[in-house]
Amino acid sequence: MKKASIISVGNELLGGQIVNTNAAYLGRQLLSMGIPTVSCYTVGDEVDLIVETLSWAAGQADIVLVTGGLGPTDDDVTRQGLAKFMGVELEFRSELLRQISEFFTGRDLKMAEKNKIQAYIPAGARALANNLGTAPGIMAEYGGKIFVCLPGVPSEMKEMFAESIVEKLGQSGEGQVVVIIRKLHCFGTGESVIAEKLGDLMRRGRNPVINCTVSGGVITLHIVATAKDKSGADEMIEKDRSELREILGDLVYGEDEQTLAEVVGAKLRERKETLAVAESCTGGLIGKLLTDVPGSSDYFTCGWVTYSNEAKVRELGVDKGLIEKHGAVSEEAACAMAKGAREKAGTDFGIGVTGIAGPGGGSKQKPIGLVYIVVDAVGQRDVQRYIFSHLREHIRLRASLAALNMLRLRLQI
Amino acid sequence: MKKASIISVGNELLGGQIVNTNAAYLGRQLLSMGIPTVSCYTVGDEVDLIVETLSWAAGQADIVLVTGGLGPTDDDVTRQGLAKFMGVELEFRSELLRQISEFFTGRDLKMAEKNKIQAYIPAGARALANNLGTAPGIMAEYGGKIFVCLPGVPSEMKEMFAESIVEKLGQSGEGQVVVIIRKLHCFGTGESVIAEKLGDLMRRGRNPVINCTVSGGVITLHIVATAKDKSGADEMIEKDRSELREILGDLVYGEDEQTLAEVVGAKLRERKETLAVAESCTGGLIGKLLTDVPGSSDYFTCGWVTYSNEAKVRELGVDKGLIEKHGAVSEEAACAMAKGAREKAGTDFGIGVTGIAGPGGGSKQKPIGLVYIVVDAVGQRDVQRYIFSHLREHIRLRASLAALNMLRLRLQI
């Protein structure tokens, strides 16, 4: 199986002034073409470091993709690094200089002297057209491996990859294998519980391999199937997908790019039911998540961010005495908020959320992270008390997703 | 000069299912401590690859930071990799198991059998406390170099880095050069306008160097000063900071980690004034941004997400005839929403936002991206009509930030 390695060049990446999104993009694209990435490197703008890294990468992979360092300034030395690695000189290409000059004249700009260096590429290499900028890409074969240099600017890199590389690499991927990835998103338990439930299915070396990532309480299982052709991979994915869904039951809320808010919204639309939300500690985040979804006005009509006690009383009809007796962070307050929202908006469901997001305001009885969530409907009320960990941001996100998940489970009945 | 290398472990990083933000974060932190990062590596979840990469990194740097692969599942093999690299066995630490069990019992949860592996670290290494999760970190010295393993979950990684690593590494950075970075955040114009205003100040090779990044309409200038000591760097930063602020005026809303919502909130608190928000197309995002800030209950009392027309009429007293005549996306509706929110909540300011976030619902007269924003106070009303470009997510974020920025400019008067 052909493998790839990715090298990102740039001091600004090492210093963290820029997050490296290029490597992730290329990793995804290559994987979808059946070419797994086995390593990524980030190096500074120095010729000898680039040479050393090229040799490491070539030792691990058949295809080495390099991004960055093709610009016109003195700190751009990727072309010099590749030439030195290949043991050749840089060669002037008059047709490249013409293309670069045209880029400027087409924009009524004068080409700077500095840009001339971009017309040089290693002897024996092929230039790749840049439709969006001045830096041509470079493709070369050396020692039986393929080397591709792409610009560091993400839009230019993506365009060049799609235009000049996909087809070429598609051929090297051809006849080898197809890799298909499907994601299953779970909510409502921890990573280790899911790993225990899946047991041997998650062992390394299995095909499909099942990877697990966690973000904001959402646990995502990535089923990565490798097969000779698409139908083979599809079949393997389908088999695992059913088995995982069987084992995990209603812990799984969706697949691939689906969000909890989307799944809940689709169910509400299907049932022709509506929702109102009364938020305190989540401060509008549940409304934001619901309305991230286009067309959410079909089922979401109104939300309140009753941040002060007065607002809870005035807007949602929460009893003042109730807050005095039990506090604004209490099961009683959450129930009254959910009911108040539902009745006032005239919807089928009302969600009420109140809690302590921190960093201040916690006590022994009511610690930071304590959140009450209520899903209220005529004749039925679901109530949960949670203690979420981590920081304010996480507590708020977890509480918002937990509220949507409670409604999801309610809608499945 | 002491140097660092960063290794990120995880198949999901190689496959691009996750963008590697950890390496950028650590690169920034290390640079601010005077420790440049010379290389970053990403490797898959395999013991022998981790061992090989550790030896490359140790060949280039004095301090090797590893993130990821400390979880409880079978694909988490960083601890095994470090032990094999050091030529030692994994050692069970009963105090770690106790801490991990306590993490679960403190949350009324049962610890899974799988979590026990997290109580093992290489013989001779030191465990680092994880205040936010179950995976302890690891610190070890080997061959005169320092090795640090941190969790892959960004929040846990950051917390552990700040709590356990900064002080230790701060000592190793001492006496070298000092790099200080200060950020200025601007809102209300484009990147090229700012670049033109700054001119020669932004040239490469200058010290401090000024880099520019853009995110969600916020333009951030990074002033990066390098000097022999802290006071020298501080002086350079201070000079540039004043000059940039002088040139950019009220385009600059804040510095370093300040958000627009924080700046607006601090001003409201200082003036002892209060705010209510009526949102339509932003769906709760303004409330979310305001309440991201701890203590925002001091000035933010109530928000409405009046997503349906009925909710605008019923909750905010928007005239039904006005909506019929001008539409829900109109200057008139935004004014009525802002005034309704302010009067109903009894606050000093009311914000009203209505627009078309897309992807559907646009027309020639009212295109996707059209947003009306109003900041209402007794005797003064600021009204803006915007047409934001890009996708739904971007339009909603831009509209929310523009609303906060209008209030910021209002509060400076």
C-alpha cells in the first residue's frame, strides 16, 4: 500500500502564530484516495533542516507532500531544500517567469524583483500551475519516491492539490485500495465505557479499524475500512455500523456530519412538534446550537435567557417564593422555567436549564458544574441533575448538549 | 539556547479528522518563555513509531513535549512508547489509581476496568496531576533531556501545562533571549486597510515583527519582540503598542486574550449600566458571547431569541402591523425589538438584531447576509444595516460581533 508523509515548512507554524490546518486537509484528502498518511513534520525555514526532514519522510513513505516556503522572500527556502536533497541545482524556467509577470500585470501591479526567485525549480522537476497566487508548485521523482511542494496559503494549496495532484496521485492510489470512513456520534456516557462495550472491536490492526475521539462530551467512533474496491469497503463499513449501533443502542445519536441539534430538529419536524427554551447558565448557547441548523424556525419559536432572578420571575412566571426557598439553581426552578417557556410560547416542549458555570458562585451544597435540566411536555416531565467538570466553557457546552440529548431520548419514545 | 520539540500522537491527526491545535498552543507558550520550538512531529498510535520519533526529537531539542495517547483505550500507547524509548518497564502507582478512582466517585460514576492502565507510568518518571480528567501526565529525564507527556484533550493539556510545566521549564529558559508577544485586536475594517495604515511597520525582518491574523471579522496584530532581557522586550513592545494604537484609534478594541464581549462588559460594569438583548437571526449567539464572560450577570439581565414573528410581537411588543408592512427583517423591526427588550427588562441598553442568515430565505431586495442591528438607549438609537458575506455560520458570528462592537463604540462616547 502506498503511503504518504506531510512536511509543513514555516517558523510561524513552530511558534504557533498559525495553526496548521494544511496537514489535516491533506491527511483527509489522501485518506479518501486510499493513501494513508504515516507521519507529519513541521520544520523551520532552514535548508538543511528541510533536507534532513525530506530524508526521514522518504524513509517512511512513497509520496512526500511539502507545504510552505515557496514565497518570494528570503525566508522561503523549500525549493533550495528540495534541490539540495535531490543533489541538483535550481534551474531558471522562463515560462514560469512569464506566468508570474502576467499575474501582476493582470492586476495592474508591478512585479517586485524578489518574485523572480519563484521562476526557479530543481533541475528535472516539473512546475505546477498556481491559479490563485505567484508561487508555482513543484513535483519531482527521486529515488523511486514522489515529492510534491505546494504553497503554504491554504486556498492556493487546496486549489493546486485539486487541480494538479489528485489525478496524478489517484493513479498511484489506483488498483491499490479504497479507504472509507464513517463516523458514529455518541452522547451520554464516557469514552472508557464505550471502549469496554466495544471490547475487541477496537483492537489495533483490525480492519476496519475503529478510532475514538472526544469533543465536548460527544464521543465519535471513526470506522475506517480499507478494501480493494468501494463496494468491499462499503460492505465492511455497513457490517460494523450495524454491529456498533446494536451494541451502543440509543447512545448513538447520529452519523458523519450530523449534530445533536440537527437530529433533534429533524425529529421535531417529522412529528410536527415545537420547542421553546429557557436558559440561565447556558446563556443562549442552546438557542445558538438549535439555530445553527438552517430551517430551525420550523420547530424552534422562542428562547429566553433569563440570567437574573427577576427575569425568571417576570418573563417565565417562576414563583418568587420558590426561588427564595430553593434558590435559582434548583430542580424546582428548572421545572418552573421549562414549564413557563412551554406555556408562554405555546409549544409542545419546553427546556429549562439552570446551573453554576463558575468560576465563582460554587458552594459545598451547590458546587461549580451543578446543572439542573428539565424537558417539559403536557403530562410528562424529564428531570436530570448533573455535575459537569472542567471549565466554564465546557460546563456550558456539556449542559447544552445534555439538554438536547434529553429531548432526543424523549422524542424516541 | 534551550530548544523544544513537540510530538503529537494520534491516527485521527494523521487522517485529518482533527486539526492539531495543541502543537500551535505549545509553540506559542514555549516561545513566550524564550524556548524556541525547532520541530513538530505527528505520529500514529504505534509504540515503535513513537520510540523512533522520540529519538529524532531528542536529537534536535533539549525538551520534548508529547501530547495525546494517554487515554484508557487500547490505541493509547504513549506511555508504552516512552517506557520503551527509556528502556524501562511501566510501573504501577497506587496513588494514581486512587486519584483516578476519586475522579469517578466524585462524579457518582463507576470507574471502568480500562482506566486502570492510566495508573501506570515508566519506572523513574514523575506523574503530573490532571485536574480535569483521568489521564495523568508524565515527566521524565533521560540522556540529559526532559520528556513531558500531556493529554491530547486541549483543555486538559493546557491546564496541565500551566500547572505543572511552566515553572519547571521557565527555569531552563532563563538567561537566554526573551521573546514577548502582545496582541492587539481590531474590529470594523478589513485586513488590507489595516496593512495600508501600518505600512512599513509590517515589513519582514523588523524587530518587533508584526504579524496579522484574521478570524470571524476580528483582525489581530501580533507584536513579536525579541531582546536580551525582559525589560528590553517590554520596552520595544510598549513603543509599538502605543504607535499602533495611535494609528488605528478606535479600531482597536482590546489586547491579548480580551474578547469584545469582555471589553463591552467591563465598560458596562464600570458605568453601572445594564443590557438586554433581542435576537432573531443570531439565535442566542450574542447572549452566549456575553455570558462566556464570568460575572456577566452584573450587567446582562435578560435575552430573548424571538425566532418566530409571533414571539417578536408577544414577547417584545413589536407591532404586528409593522412586521406586515416592513417585514421581520427590517430597520423598523430591529428598532422595535431593541426598544422592547430594553423597556421590558428595564435596562439602560437594548440590542436588537434581525437578518437573513441563509442558506434559504434571500431575495433580491433582502439578500442572504442582510442584517439590521440596533443599539437602543433612552434618547439615542444607533442603527446599522450590514450585508455580510460567506456562510450561515459566518454571517451569524459577524452579526453578533458587529452588535457588540456598536455597543462598544456607543459606550466610549
